[in-house]
Amino acid sequence: MKIALDAMGGDKAPEVNIVGAREALALYPNIEIIYLVGDKDIIAKECTKHKLTDERIEIVHASQVVEMHESGAKTLRSKRDSSISVATGLVKSGDADAVVSAGNTGAAVANATLKLRTLKGIERAGIASPLPNEHGICNLLDAGANPEAKPEHLVGYAVMGAMYAKHVLGVAHPTVGLMSNGEEDEKGTAFTKATFALLKEIQDSGYAPFKFLGNIEGGDLYETKVDVALTDGFTGNIILKSCEATAKAMSKWLKLEFKRKPMRVLGAAMASGAFKAVKRRSSYEYYGGSPLLGINGTVIIAHGGSSALAMQNAIRGAMEAVEQEVNPHIEELMAQLATEEVSQSE
């Protein structure tokens, strides 16, 4: 297993990327190489500082960095030697099996789409972001790759999300729901109604690799057994960031309230184990990153504020996606659906 890591990507780069790589190498002996892509002098200095001397590390120089505020699409030409561009190029050339980045999401998506292309049958790639719920993990898809999605794009997301849930997360019978403003079939915009009709048609055909639950609402993300929650990238990104902000706000409010009275401080100390368990379950650090599904290669996009632990788990996520061969399963099912569509039209 060979991983290309965008060492310069993220708010806390390159330190957390170097430490995350060090920890991943210690935990996963099947990693053959981790390519640390970025400014070679800076990376070498950080490796020395954090005692990363593993022989499975190889530094690949890239002279540029795509900053978080930059337009990802525009940097395709202006920053061809950026760390994310060079790292993605390693996957294209076959030197790496996957690329991991906590940097500019737009740049990661644009470079992956341009260099690696989409899978056969998939028009647009989508980011699957894990949200913990009462039944396990619900993958919100798309969480920001495709803001102006079409109904047929969401059909692809449904297939990709189901295959990821089945082969990587171990869900035997994946369920899929469509984000809307009500559970009733007639609810939603013209976009969601058209998407609903396509998904219902596929379910009725018997070729769907998932159970379509119909429309779902915000509360279902946490309370219902739904493995994939479908939406366009614009709405999905808003949902994701709202969930993250709510979790941070609740944590802050709890800390403030516990400090108001001595007895509350004692109670908090007694319940520290429960708080740690909830934090572990809800923190993106333990999930690592989000797969960019639909790309002809494995791409993991980590949170911009990722810690070393998050990067370690992002590398783990990349390994799992490659090992479970998600992409061949997606292509096979999309081909089946295309064949079924042709036979029906005849």
C-alpha cells in the first residue's frame, strides 16, 4: 500500500501531517510507502523534529501550496506544482494507491477530477462525510464537491454511498434516504421530486444495491437507521458545517455550566468517562477523512483543522478504501443500471 500525503495541506500543516504519518506507519505494517509531498526542506526539518526516521517515508518536492482561501479550480493552472497537484499526480502515474489531503477541498476535487477522471457511469464525484448516529454512521453525500447537482448525479451518489457502506463499513444491507423538508413523498423542490422519482424507479427495478427509505429530514441523520443521506453539495456542506458548529457550541455551553457550581464540577469529574466516550463517537478525528467517491482512484479529504490523530485515521481510511476495492463494485453496478435502462427503453 502506497499513500501520497499532501504534507502542506491543512490549517496545522505540516506538523500534524508528519506526526499523523509517523503514527500510521507504527500502526499499519502493510504500508509500503508514504510519500510526503511538499517543500522538501520544510518537511525534512519537521521529520527530524518529530523523529520520523522510518525507511518507508519518501519526500517528494512540490514548490507551491494552495491556500485555503484560494479558488481550487483557478489553481489548476496557476499552481501546477502545488503539493495537492503533485500528490494526485502520484496516483495518476501509479506510484501511489491513494492520496490524502487536509488542504483546500476545491483544489483536491478539481485535481482529482482533472487528473484521475471519474469512474465509468459516474458524471460527478461526491464527498461522503460520516455523521455518527444512534445506529452507527450515516454518510452525508454530497458534502461539498458538487454544489449544482442534477437528479441523475444523486442516483450515482446513492450507488456509491451504498457500495462504500457495504464494502468499507461492513453494512450488509445499506439504506438510502433523500434529504427533504418532509417525509411525505410529495414534499420537496422540483429537484428533490425528480431525484425521488429516479430512485424509486431504480428500487422498483430490483437492481438497486440499497433500500430506498424515501424522503428524510434533519432529525433522521441522528435517529434513523440510514446509511446514506443524499443531497446536493451546496445543501450538504451547509448541513455538515451546521452539525459541526452545533457540536462545538454544546461542548462549550456544557463546560461553562459545569464551572458555575462546585457540585457540578464534581459531577462532571464523575461522568468524565461518559463525556470522553461521547467525544470519541462524535469527533471527526476518529473518522479521519471523507472519501471523494466517483473518482478513478482513492482520494480522502480530511478536515482543514485536522489533528495528527485525524490524519492518522485519514490514512487508515485510504487504506481501507483501496483494500476493499470499492471502485470496481461501483462501476459494475452502474453498468447494470445502464443496461437495465436501455432494455426498458426498447
